Amino acid sequence: MKKINISGFHPILDIQGHMVFANNGNLVLCYSILNPEIYSLSEKDFEDLHGTWFQAFKSLPVSTIIHKQDVYREAIFNACNLPKDSFLQKATYNYFKGREFMMQSSYLFFILPLDKSFNASKFVNPFRKVDKGILKKVDHNAQEFINAVNDSVSFINNGGKITLTPMEEVGILQMTHQFFNGFNNGFDTDIQLNKNSLDIGDFQFDLMAVNSELCFGDRIESSKPNEKFTSDDFIFHQGFMDGLGLKLNKNHIINQIIYMDDKTKWRKFLEKNIEELKKSSNFGTQNKVVLRKIEAILAKINEDDSSRIVRGHLNIIFWGRGKLELERLATKIKTEFKELDIVPYYPKGEERKHYFLNSYCCFTSNFSNEDLYVMDLKHCLCLFINNGNYLSDETGIVFNDRQHNIPILKDVWDESKKRIKARNFAIFAPTGEGKSFLANNILRQYFESGVRLVVIDLGGSYDKFAKLYPQDHIVLRYEQGKNLGINPFYISDKTDLTPERLEDLTVFILELLAARSETTKAQEVSVKKVLLYYYEKVKGAHSLASLYKFVDDNKTTLINDLQIREVHFSIYDFLHILSEYVGNGIYSFLFNSRIDQTFRLEDKRLIVFELDEVKDNKEILSVMLKLIKSAIQRTIWRNKAEKGIILFDEFAKQLKFKNVLESVEFYYQAIRKQNGAIGIILQSINQLPNNSTSASILENTQVIYSLRNEKGYDELRNRLNLSSHDLNQLKSIRNQLGSGRKYTEMFIKIGKESNVFRLEVPPEVYAAYLTDGAENTIIMDLYDKHHNMEMAITQFVEQRSLASSELNN
């Protein structure tokens, strides 16, 4: 048995920035890799990434060694990035804390070996110190190498999908320590090199390799179908080697090492082989077969100026606790290799030790010719793993990744506007798929992060969520024959009549007159003059009825007094149309409020307008939306620095009427001046009329959520110009609502970025988002009893947990 103590034989002599000077004379440039999210890449994306790698590497100097290393480790989610202040935040934090997942770290190393001819010896002591030639400073050859690598790194980063970041000294030393310490936590240990095992601390290690051209089957491609998500009508792609990446779901490291050889040297070598084979081709058919293969390879090299012959090595190091776990993992890896039509080499004894030690970046030059396959660079790069775990933003809404169901923060507000210019969003889902549940999840988290919410609801889906924040919410519910207490004409003093307020009132009146879409500047100016004259002459109790009476009383002189023309302000139309909203008019109750009650909204951060009773009345609904708009402008939008969201739920019911759609469009235009967003919820995008108004709304909607739709997604794709991979992602949505962890999947597109996410929530959050059914009735009954929604939800969860335990027993 041999033992290696890394502290006594450290492989690094010096680190300068991201440059490592190894004890064997090698110079190593170290980078960490930020990969695209798994499942986010299309077939074309994989091809583009493959092309980026090839263009970046093909011109690197002869003798350069490229080492890509992907480390996958079992880890525990610590939930440190999750907020835990509110009742539901604490429930979410406690529910996910401690969940297991696979942590991935990806590195790219560029090595300039001391011996540029590459080592041909079978076994080399990697810890030996080289007495001569150690790079104390960067010489001319090293500087040329560094410049070439910098060009390659810049090219990769400019590709936009993969980001290479120079590693710092702390990261390099930590990576080194973890590798040689066997990823044991809490203690340092030695490497035990036994004849039949490789032990480091609590773990046993083993290894498989691809070290010869004979290991490969007939086809190597940049991507292949993902069997889990592919169906009869679409193909969902994954990277060629992805089955050995995150999906393996066990501790392992994938090392791919590329030796950049001299193309001229290989051409001469092959020409010499051809000459010798021609002399002996009459001595057997096998010689003729080999001769034809080599001639074909040489022809390809001569014809393709971009080809680059390389030598390569691929291995997978894996570890576990005990021999049984290791054997199970080995079987799993062999199965994955078989799926790829690759026959791996299984080293033992001295060979296994050699492969393990030389898989560390400083020692990769120690692999011998017998450990390497010869391949074209393009084929070699198909073996790269090009994706990783879902990426969590610093702040955002909590969803779950599709790989491990751990929480992921997605910044769908995008304060810096890196992804999107307009943060308006739309949710698409058929009845019963959970669109209100999803909306509750999004809005609740926005609310708890300080965003002010206005919900215009025709379905009553937010009452329970609102009751969790009794001091911060108000629900204004329309009841037949009653008003909402909103008087848009009310001012407390002259200072309230700002130019902006005057503009808003002008728009309000023109909309009531149904002339907004075809008004001229002269008409708008005329209405402003009438309003200014009204506020000058009438000192108090301002209202629509008061304005109407003022115009009626002055109808014979108003045109001359204000020097306006009848064609620009028709007194007859004004009095005739608005008569429905004053006095004994059928809609007068809507404005029957002399004192404005919108002050009640000023201190509320969650405002719900429930208009369920009026959803089928075109006129009342239209006026209600105008009144609500007036209240929002005078309270919520007064502070433009404050973030705010306006959500239209059950939006399709509002779209039945043209003037309602135009009223909603106003919000999309006005929100540009505010620090806010508009959200809409639809069962299908077909419910949005195919006209210019709808096109304007969709154009200004850059965050898309779609839940499962059994009827398909073709219209969604056409109206939103989704890519073919977006469509494949939509078709791959699968929900899990049976036993075990329950979750729904959803497609989320933020600007040009898209992926499928999951929504799994703790029981408390599930209870808070319920909108109907027997369980919702139980919770509301408990609320009526306690008058405390937190207490009601807690008691409901405890009762359900107790019932579940009794059922299982």
C-alpha cells in the first residue's frame, strides 16, 4: 500500500493571478465555466456551441493541452438565498432546507507543458520536482501561449452562451485541495493507493476511461434526442454526453483532455503508413481494409483546411461509500456508455492510480501515447458537456429547477434591463391547470419584496392571499347599484390640479364620450379649457354631476367665453351622452360620490378590485376600469420611484368588449412612464383579438408564463414568435400531482431566454393559494372562526397532516 500526503508533495510552486506554475515545470491557465442551463439548449444551440469551441481551439499553438473538467458532487441545499421573514417565506425556507441536489463545478485549463514533445513514458511520478526549466517568470514562449489563450477565451465569451472567468488563487487552491482530499468535508486525509482500491478518507474511488479510437462506435454528434421528453411529434435534444453529466446524479468527475498536435507531422506519419501498407497489401485482406481507411483519413486532412488532428483522453472518476455503492455506480456509467455506443476501458492497479493522479490539471502532460485516441478536433469536441444546473439570480421570484426541484430565483423584474426592456407579463393556461395558483405565487413574492399590487379581478382568486396581510390590503368589491367611492374630479385644493391631473381628466372625459380613439389635439385642448374654467368658477364639491350642471348652466355662453369652436367641443353631445351618468341616468350611481374615497388606497400596498358581478355588462365594466385607472393615477402612480404591478385576472371576460380592450391598452402605454408592470391572465392566446390593439399589448409583454395545454401551443408560438425549441419545451411540460413530491411544470420566457421550471410549494403556501373546492371552504371556515388567516392555514395544515398520518398507519 502506498500513501500520498498532499501537504508534503504539493503540485503547485506558485500562483500569479489565474496562472499556475506547477512543480513539474508546466504552466497552467485556469478558468471557471458558467454553462447554459440544462434543457435550455436546442439542437442548433448545441451545434453553435460546438462551432464556438472549434473556432476558439483550432489555432492554438502546437503542444497546447486543453483540459475540461466537470465536477459533480452530492450536496445539501442550505436555502441561504431564500428570504425568511414572512409566514409563507419561513414555510418555504423550512420546506426546502436540507434537500439533496447535485452541485456542478466546471473548469477549463490551458496547459503549456515543459516538454513540448509530450511525455511518452507509461508511468511518471507526477509529484517529482523538475530542477531545471522551472518558470520563475513568463518568458517569450509563455507570453505567446498566454496571448493565444486570451484570444480563444475572448472568442468563447463573445459567443454569448458560455462564460469563462479567470480563477483566483483561493479558488485554485480550494479546487486542488478538494481533488486530492477526495472531496471529504471537515478533515484532511491521505490518498491510500492500494492494489485493489483507491481510498481517500470516507470514500472509495474508481475510474473508467476512453483511451483509444477502438472505444468509439460509428457516430459521434454534438447532440442526440432526449428520450425522456421526446415524443412522436417532436424531438427534444440533449448534448451527446449529457447522460454522464447531471443526469447521472452521483459523485463523479468528467475529464476531457485534448493534445493539440502538429497536423504536418500526422500527414507525414499517415503517408509513411500508406507507403508501407501498399507494399504489404497483397499479404492479406485486412491490410487492404486498413489501407483504405488511412487513405480516406489522409484525403480528408488534405481536403479540409480547417481540420485539426488531435490526440485525446476522456475519463470518468467516480466515488462512493463502500464497494457496493461503487459497483452500482460503475454499472450505471457502463449503461450510459453503452447508450452512446462507446466501450470504456476499466483500469486497475497501477494504471488506475496513474489515471487518477494525472487527471489533475497540472499533471495532464503525463498521459502516454497508449492512453490517447487520435481524432479530428471537431469529433473530439462533441464529447464536451455544454450545460449545467439552473442558474439562480441574486434576487427574484422563487421557482424550482427541473432537475432536483430545488428553489431557483429568477429575476423577472430585471431592474438593470439586461434581459428585457418591458417587464410586463402574461400567463396562459386552460381552466384547471393552475394559472391563478401561479399568479398568487408571483404576486405574493413581489408584494413581500416591496412591490405595490393592484389586482383587477373578475374571479375572486386573491381574497385569501390578501387576508394574510390585514393591515396592508384593501378589497373594493362592486355591488349592484353601489359605487366604489372613487370621484376622479375631487381636489382638496388648487395645487392638486397639476398639468398631469388635467391631462388625466381630459382623457377620462373623452373616453366617457367614446371619442378617445379619434380625438384631435383641438378637441383635447377644448376639454382642458372647459375643465380649467369649471375649477375656476366652482370652488368646491367637485364631481361629474357638478361639472355636468356647470356646462348645462353655461351652455349658451361657454363656446364664446372660452373662444373654442362647437366642432371641437359639442355641448349637445356632452350633455346628451353624459346624462346617463348623472341625475336619474341609469349609471348615475357609479359617480354618486361627492367625497373621494381613494385616500383609503394611499397606504395600502395590496389593492384588489373585485368586479365579478359586472363582468358581463359592457358599459359598467368599461366605466369601472376608467374609475380604477383614475384612482391608480392619483395614488399609486404618484410616486414614480415606487415599484408597482397591475394584474388583470380572467382577462378574457374583459376582452369581449372593444372599448374595454382599448381601456386596458392605456395601462400598457402609461406604465412606460412608471416603475411598474402590467400582468394579464388568459386561458388561451386566441382569447386576445387578432388586431392592432392586441398586437401592441403582446409587443410590450416580454415575460411569458405558460402552463400545460393539452390542445397544443401552435397559436401561442405563432402569436409570440416562439422558436422551435420554445415549442419543444412547451410540449415537454409534465406535471406530477400524484404520490410523492407534487409539482406543476411551466414554460417561462424572459426576453430571449427560456426554460421549463417547476412549482413545488410547502403545505402552507398551497393552502394560501387555493381558490375553490372543499379544502378552500375548510380554510375560510377556520378564518371566520379565528379572524386570522395565518392561524387558519396553520390549523388546516396540522389537521391534514394528522389525517394523512392516521391513513398511513
